[in-house]
Amino acid sequence: MSSFKRSLPELQSRNSQSAKWADDEKKVLASLLKALKPFRAYRHTMPLQYVTAFLLVATDENQNVSEYAKRAGTSQSLMTRHLADLGAVNRYHEEGFGLALCAVP
């Protein structure tokens, strides 16, 4: 990983005209943008919460909803809705994104 260490509050406090990004920071941002492309292909306005939920599951499968919710800093009920929407059938019993498979033990 690069030395990309700026936090959002630090970025917000900077004057936008003086915002200069180091080459390694630009590479990190370009990689992030490229990684988000598949999500935008599914839905142009894909919510960040869905992307976060997907990445939590993809990087550590077979955890329970409570664990994913804790890691995301959200409620269990909200994480349940996000995971349902990412599945084959969403919370409204309509077609979901099909990005996650729920297995009941």
C-alpha cells in the first residue's frame, strides 16, 4: 500500500486550489476507481453500503450477519437488508444483484 494517509476531515479542510496529489496517492485513487467499475456496471448509483457489505463478505466468508454488521459499524437489521439486496432475491422479493449467496447451516 502507498503512503496514502489523508483522512476526509484533513481533505475537507484543505483549500481545493492547493490540493496536490502525490503520484503514489493518485495510483491508489485510480486503483480504487477501477475496483468500483464492476459495481457501477450493476447499478450506476450503487450505494457505498452495498459495496462495503459485499467486500466484507468476499474477504471473510461464512461469518454471521452480526459480525458483518459490527465490522461495518451498522445495525444487524440494516446489514441483513444489504445482504438480501446483494443476493438473488432482494428484501422486496424481487430480483437482487446476485452478488452474494446466503447459506443457512
